[in-house]
Amino acid sequence: MKRLLTITPVIILPLAILLWSCGNGKEAETSREKTLVNLEWMLGTWESTESGTTTYEQWMKKSPTEFSGRSFRLAGSDTLFTELLTLAATDSGTFYIDQVAHTPEPSWFKYSGGDSTQATFENPMHDFPTRLVYSSPTPDSLVAVVEGDSTKGHSGFVVHFERVAE
């Protein structure tokens, strides 16, 4: 009996830790998934035409914790700019990640808040941009505000997109 009392905590404690960590992981995963569910209004293909160029941004749901996308600007049939985009919900936060062809490493912007029609991503250490604000004033419109540090000569710009029928 004495031996059973000595062995019981050795068995019960690791079992309790294992059960707690399994449940805790599910809560963390559900929390990550919830962040991207709140951003599903970004999904789809978006188009903006101004000054003789057309910009497209496309977002697809790759998994409950990751959206993949791309953005590109065209002038006629010439591609002026492309970037690969990812929205990833991780244990350390939700991130907007962009990979531009002329940079060796992707840029990470942490989700700093939003609601059912707006999302803000920030990286104050990045040269330009330092902040991205997406909003959806109507279900068929998307606005991307790209901001920089004006003290470093980066003023930013705004892109107004309309949903492309798929």
C-alpha cells in the first residue's frame, strides 16, 4: 500500500500535465483560427485601376491558420511589381508576411488589432512600409493603406480595390 501511494503521484502528475497541455493546445489553435476567421472578408480577388496601371490582390484560405495571397501591378501586359503574401496565425501572434522579388527575406508585420471590417499590421523596424491597414467599407470593396515613417521620407499611399467576380 505504501509503495502504491509513492507511485501514484509519479503517474498522476505527468498524466495531468499531458492532459492539460493537450487541452491548452486546442485552445491556442482555436484562438489562432478565430483571428483568421475575423479576417475572412479579405479573401477573394481584388482589382484597382488608376493612372494606366491595374493592381490585383488575391487571397485564398490555405488552412484554418493560414491565408496565402499575391499582389501584382500591370501596365498593359507588362508586370511592374509582384509580391507573395501570407497571413499566418501562430503561437506568437498573427502576421502579414510579404515577399517582394527584390528583397532576400520576407517582411513580417504583426497584427495589432481590428474588427469585422478592419485589420492593422505593424512593423516599426521595417524601412517601408511600417504599417498596413486593410478595411472593407462594403462587402465588394477593399482599401489598403500603406504607411511609412514620414520623418524618413516615406509618406505612404492608399489603394482602393473592388472585388472581381469569380
